[in-house]
Amino acid sequence: MADAKQQVHLNGAYYGPPVPPRHHSFRSVGRSSRCCCGCLLCNLFMFLLSLLVALGVVVLVLWLVFRPNQPTARVDTASLVRFDLDGSSTLRYNLSLGLTVRNPNRRLSFYYDRLEALAEYDENRFGFSSLPTFYQGHKNTTVIGSILFDGTQRLLGDSDVGETYLRETSEGFYYIDVKVRGKMRVKVWIFKLRYNRPHIDCTLKLPVPGTGGKFESTDCDVDVF
């Protein structure tokens, strides 16, 4: 009889013990969010790295194609007619010089839109001169005419210019720095790229007026790129 009841019970619907519902873990959701953020940052980093590499390759190819070279500059002639410094550090001067600028590039040309020359003695600025603007094509040499510094200037620098002046007078030569600044553009094909501050620095060894010494042609330091 017990077996029959058991058989009847087994033939009915049997669901077994209740299965507890699954609980979602908030911690696992947090790990998934962090994983997604990490993937996004990783992808962004890889994109930026690829972009930098591509830009580097483009710059390298352009450099290999154009091979940009700095222009060269030279002071061919210079005449110091007057250079007198009195006890109050007032300088009376008359200096003229000729500057030659050359573009050695085959594929680059230059527009010198504004140029000015500054004269300094023992780190004291004493002269200023505006220069003509010009366009310089490929493999071109431009001679800038007479650059003139003439006038009177009180020297107010920190250096002991009087001692320097007396020493160089006895040696027979004055060392004067001439610096050319301005604005220029570089032309590549039909594109014109602006450069704000070309630097041309010339250190001139000039004979003391009246001593019969001769000025020797002097190369200048040029920084454009």
C-alpha cells in the first residue's frame, strides 16, 4: 500500500525544492564599468600615439624632400668714421656697413617683411637703423645697401663700458655687435609660412678711426627655423 502511494506521488508533478533567485552583484557591475573605462582610455591612448607617429612620419618626409637650410649672412664692408666715448658715458658714433644675405635652398624662398638693425657696444645698445624689405628666391644672394648708424647716445648698461673702451682703444680695435631682427615668411610651393623673429647676429672687429687698420669680411650667425 505504501509502495502504491509512493508510486502515485512520483507520477504527479514534482518540482523539487524551490530554487533561490539569482542575485545580481553590484560589485561585478562596478568591475565591468572600470573595465569599459580602461578600454576607452587604452583606445584613446593608442589613437593619439598613432596620430603622433603619423605626424612624425609626415614631418620626416617633408624634411627629406625640402632639406631646409639656414640662410647665410656676411658683412662685407664696414667703416667706423667716429667712435668717441666721454667721461659721462656719452657715445658719439658714425658706422656704416654692407650686409649680404644668401638663400641656399632649392625649394624654399623667403619674404623679409620687416627688418631693423641694432648696434651694441659692450652690451650697451647705441644705434638703430631700418632696413629695406625684400623677397629672396631660390639660390639667391641679396646685397643690402649701406646700413648707417650715426648719432649720439648715452650708454646706461650695467657693464663698465669706460674700461672696455680704453682697453680696446689701446689695442687698436673696437668690437661692436650688429643684430638684425624683424618679421619674415617662408614660401613652400604656394604656401607662405610666417616666422616672427629671424635672428642675424654679427660681431664686428673694427679698427680705431685714424689708425689705418683694415676691416675684414665677417660671417654672421643666422637663426631662422
